[in-house]
Amino acid sequence: MKRILLYLFSVVATQASAQNHLAGVNLGLNLTDVSADNFFDEHRPRVGFSGGLTYTFLFANRFSLGTGLNYSQRGFLLDMVFTDETGQRIGDKHAVRYQYDYLSLPLKGGVYFGNRLRGFVNLGVIPAFLAQAKTITPVFRQNGEATMVFDVTSQVNRFDFAGLAEIGGAYVWKGRYWLLASLAYRHSLTSFTNSAYFANSEVWHRGLNLSVGVSYLLGGG
């Protein structure tokens, strides 16, 4: 019996020593667009900012579970042609900017490989909550071109749920500091439209995120 207890304690101690915690920050760029049913054809990606706090739980020196709190700018641009009162085209195409900013809580799991220079692959989901939504439209006046900003936060669905696939690398510096870079693809599983906003269309966010960050190892190393 004593041998069994000693064995169990040794297993627990070994697992505990193999568990580490990484806490850090990251910054990145989003290149986002939309996929849609029954929607505009002339849309283009929006370039936006992302950044926030990260936490990763490492175990068995190979596997990870991660989360964080991020501010993420998404959206798209819609090319439109404007005409004057006689129907004549005014200039070239002009972009209407649809901007959607979210607070997100990514949940992901993955595998690490390597030692000082490490690669990783993650899969996960991203619950997100709308912080603000705006439509920025060009208008034409006698003194030139201007823009009008419409706050549509109250019209857009407030909750978004997306799938995530991510690859990246990390450089372990002085055993404690992790310098990270990653490329992630995200695609929403929920539409941000409803009966009051782009009715009769279902529209989902999708896009790429390129990020860099630094984390500090809190565990035993």
C-alpha cells in the first residue's frame, strides 16, 4: 500500500513540475472581410488593430491551453459609385467603411514542439462581444468630399462566435521570456446581421491575424 501511495505522489509531483504558466501581451494586425449569402459583391478587406492580454497553461512540456482578453477591429469596405443630380458619375469608386470592434475571449488548445526555438499549432473558438460598430460614408458637397459617420452599434448583433486555426513560433530567452509570432485564420459561425440590420442577408466575419507578443514564464521552467 505504501508503495502505491509513493508511486501516486511521485506521479503527481512529476506532473506538477511539468506544468507552467505563461502570461503576456500581444499586438497585431487584422486583415478582415466577410462571407455572405445574398449580399454585396464589391466588398474588400479592412485592415485593423488587435491587441491585449494572453495566458497559456503548458503541461507535459508539449501541450497547451490558452485564453486571453483582446480588442479586435474587424469589418470590410464596400466600393460604390456616386453620381450627381444629372446621373453623371462623380470620380472613381469610393469606399464605404463598415467597422466592427470587439472584445474577445479566445479559447484554444494546441501542441508545442522544439526547445529554445519552438513551433506551435492551435485550434479553438473565439467568443466576442461588440464594443462599437460604425459606418463611414463619403458624401459630396460644394466645397469638396467629406465623410459622415453613423453609429450602428445598437443595430448589429452584439455576440459573435468564431472558429480559430493558428500556427506560430516562439523563441525562449533566458528560460523565462517567450518572444512569440503567429498567424491565425478566424471565421465566424454566427451572423452579425438581423431583421434590423441588412435584413434577408446572413453575413459572417472572416479574416487573418498576424501578431507578435512577449510572455513571461511563471512556472518552474
